Amino acid sequence: MQKRRSPWAIVYFLIGLVCALTAVSTAAYATRVDDLIPIVLTGIPGLVLTLRAPMYGVSFGPTGLRYSGLLRARSYTWSEVAKVEYATVPGTLFSSDLPELVLADGKSDQLPLLAGYGRGSKVNKRVESLVADLERARTAARAGE
């Protein structure tokens, strides 16, 4: 199994750690009920980011792939995936280039935590390489069936 992670995972982890530590330090000196609001607003997202960030990414091999996102994970066998495409999602300032799974039932599933960002029509080499690796693994698994 190969594992690919988002380069942003360390940033998510550090932001989560700062939020969690802010909540802990606020809780240590809380004297009123009103102090619970910032504890909840920074503590819960901080814990989610800190605990989930090391798991972000996609694992793939001969049997299929497993995508771990922010709040949930999804798994697909290669027989469920018709092809892997390079998708571009336009935005106001930047566009997002990301891997997109076209499923055998006609639906598609984008993998946003593995996106690359840029301006204009320049192709993101990291995302292009990931899409090529996923498609190569899918093709090899299909040839072996």
C-alpha cells in the first residue's frame, strides 16, 4: 500500500494544536460560565484537527483505495472506480486542482484534502502525479483481475 498525504496536513495539525492549547489555558483560569464559550469554540475544532490531521491522505494498493478526510473516511475497491481524473474547481482568486474518482455507477467523488491550488491554467504537478499514480494502480489491479 502506498500512502500520499496533503502537504497541508502539518498546517492543520499546528492550527489544531494552537486551538486545543488555547482552550486548555482558558479552562485553567475560567471563573465564570461565560468562559465556556471560547473553550468550546476553540477546543472542539482544535481536538478534531489535532487528532485527524495525521490521518489525512489517501492509501492505495492492489485492492483499492482509502481516502481519509476531515471528518470521515471512504474506501473503494478498484472495481467500483471507472477512472481517476484530474479535476479543476474554479474559484474567485485561486483555482483548485484535485483528484476525482469517477465511479462505475456514474457518480463522482472528489478528494478535496489532496487539492493543489494556483492561479490561471497552470497544471499542479503534485496533483497530476497523484492522479497518474492512482490511475496506474487502478489499471494494474484491473489487469490482474
